[in-house]
Amino acid sequence: MAQRVLLLTQWFDPEPTFKGIVFARALVAQGFEVEVVTGFPNYPGGKLYPGYRIRPLQREVIDGVQVTRLPLYPSHGQSGIGRVLNYATFAASSLLYGLFGARRPDVIYAYHPPLTVGISAALIRLFRRVPVVYDIQDMWPDTLRATGMFSNERALALVGRVCDWVYRRVDQLVVLSPGFKRLLIERGVPAEKIDIIYNWCAEDMIGSPNASLPEAFPDDSTFRVLFAGNMGKAQALGAVMDAAELLKARSAKITLVFLGGGVEVPRLQEMVRERQLDNVVFLPGVPMAEVGVYLASADALMVHLKRDPLFSITIPSKTQAYMAAGRPMMMAVEGDAADLVRNSGCGVVAEWENPHSLADAMQQLADLDADTRRQMGEKGKAYYEQHLSLKVGSERFGEHFRRLGKK
């Protein structure tokens, strides 16, 4: 008889999420019977998606996967109260369903954040004796402090204590980087209870570019370095603008292309206008299905974050997408993400928020011959397929589910 896995996650397709329908389908392909327990889709805008309305319970089937949607308070704005209500209402409804409505699973998979999902999973485990695999994607309270979501130290200390309570009560912790594991060990979690399973990317969209490039995308008369994704405070892209100014002063044939949106875009565009940086191009964000052609058309791909201890143990999600795209990379994030680039040989590492280091790294890539850059891209793609892919990651999760489901 197939083992039953209950995937407990506040966010699920059609919302953007790392562990969505592709993960559920991969588990079904391994022979698991999967039920997804999630909320009504409202992330990231905080508004219900068209075609949905809040009900006590809604069941649907997506690509052969049973999805159960439970009520929550839709919110994802700057309001702390709205965010807390959003988290708390889904935790309450998932706890009630997990205790009284769900057919008993053999194992529960719980996705963090938010922490409230972990609380719900731990309580279901307590009363129904079902083992829990807890997938930690954000290190709370560290992320809350770093992003400014919460600044009250007493509240952050309370979050830390609740995290410790959840960690003690689940059966298996899964983290996305070696640094996350080191931090949990420092906080008293036994090393043997923690496994590192790297995130994967949207492989079907990255590997199958099916859109045309806009006319504003630079041609191959210049070396094109692409940054794709959110442009917010955490990306600290002012330093990259400084690097662009240095490259212009050197008369380097290098153009920086920024694809996406974010709160920092107006300020960055103003910097470009003031400094007359004709080597910087901004392009509006496109659907994920269209990103692949941009990645494939760039000569190098850039990752940059602000200098922060938390980010040194974080692997930005675009890292996997860049590697899967098979293009050379400039990694301007120290720590675990830089180690991936070094270990795979897929690019160069620059010092974050250091304009001279950033400019030098881009020049280094531009000075390489095309064959060397092609080999870098191929090494990154091969490393992704061997260590970071959906196939590898889902099989590792499957091993934990089978082991715990037998107990």
C-alpha cells in the first residue's frame, strides 16, 4: 500500500512557491499518495486570486494531486497585524483539519515559513502520532530581524523560543544550506536530526525558453551581464550602479541588464539618469515562463545581496536558476552561495557591496574567450543536475518519508 504524505504549506500553486505542484507530482511519481493542505491563494498581493472565494473547505485536483484549501485571512501588506492574522488563521484552520478532518497520513511534510505552520504540524504530531519532516526555508527570528519585519527584541526572543519548541518536537529538519545547519547546531539541535537538501528551480521554464527578446535587450556587440529578479533593499544594487560607473570610466564594452521590478527600481533609475550611465538597461519583469530566453541570451548572470551575516548562510534562489540555464555566473554573495560557484567552477566570485570588486569580476568574465565561458556554463548545469535538481531533491525527501512512515 502506498504511503500517505500530507504536504502542509500555507502557499501553493497558483501562488509562487518553491515546493509547489512540481514537488507534489514528483512524490506521486515515486509512488506516494499525496494530499496538499494549503490556504486560498492570495500571495504575494494579499488579495484572493480570481475564481476563488473563502470557504470552510474546498477540494480540487491539480495535475492528479489532491489539494485541500482551508480558510485564512488574506493579507500580505506592510501591516504587521494583517500578516499575523494571515499566519494565525491558516494555522488554526490547518490544525483543526489535521486533527479532525484529514485522513491519517503516514508522514507530514511542513513548509516553513511561516513558523505557525510548524506549530500546527507539531501539535498534529502530538495528538495523532504522525512523524513530521520540517522544511526550513527562512531562519526565524534572524530573517524577521534582517528584513525589519519585526524590531521588538522581546517579540523576536519569543519567536526564537517557539522555533526551538517546534524543532524539538518534529522528527526531521531539512535546511537549504550548510550554514543553516551550522546555525541550528549552535542553537542546540542535534546534527543527526538535520539534513541539507538544496532548493531546485523551475526547470521546465528555465530550460525551455519560449519568448522573444525585446528590442531594448542589448545586442552581442557588448558583454551583457544580467540581473534577474526582485530589486529591493536586500539586493543593495546601489553598489552595482557604482560598479557600472567604474566600467564606463574604463570604456569597458560591458552592459548591465536589470530584469524585474521592486521598491528600489525608481531610485536606481534616477542614479542611472544622474550619472548618465548608458551601460545600464532596465527591463520590466516578465512571467517566469519567459525568463529562460533572457538567461540564455546573456553573456553572464549576476547575483548580489547586501553584506549581512544571514545572507552568508543563504543561497539566493536565482543561483539554481542561473546554474540550470548553463551560463557563467558572477556571485557577489559570500558564504554558502559563493562555495557553490567555486565548487562547480561555474563562474567568478566578487566581494558584495564593493564596486571595484564587482567591476573587476565583470571585466574578468568579459576578458575570457567564449569557449572558456561556455565550459563554465556547462559545469554549472552539470553540477545543478547532479546536486540541486528536482529529481535529486525530491528523491532525498522521499527517502525521509519512507523511513519515517514505517515507524
